[in-house]
Amino acid sequence: MDRAEKRKVGERGQVTLPKELREKFDIQGGDEVLIHEEDGRITIEKPVSREELAEGYRRYATRAATLEAELSGVSSEANQYLGDAPDW
């Protein structure tokens, strides 16, 4: 959804989120959302679940381990061609 969509605020302050956005962000009836002010705007966002957060940390750890292995190989290769770093 690339365009703004006008919605009426009900008597009790309720606003219906457009179906396209609910589907895009997997927001179902009864789900909780975070509402806060940000730079003079009202922002509504889906909170990150514990499972999503844990998955993000797992992906980060996997990338870090892959990078460590890659850099280890580069470091040993550099030592072969350049020798050990001098003790200055």
C-alpha cells in the first residue's frame, strides 16, 4: 500500500486498519499493536514476538559464525604470504 487512505475515527477513538495492511503485516483480530508518537506523528506497529526476536538472534549468530570462519581463513592466508605481524 503506497498511498495514504483516509479513515474515520469512531466515537470511542477506534480506527479500522485497511485489509491490505492487516494482511501484509499479519495482523489478526484480537492481536495487539503498539501505538506511539514519533516525530509529531502517530505510529502503529506490530510488536515483535519472542519467537521472532529469538529467530533474529539465531540468524545474527549464524552470520557472525560464518564471518568468523571466513575471516579466520583470510587471516591465515595473509600470514602465509606476509608472515606474522611485527611486534612494534
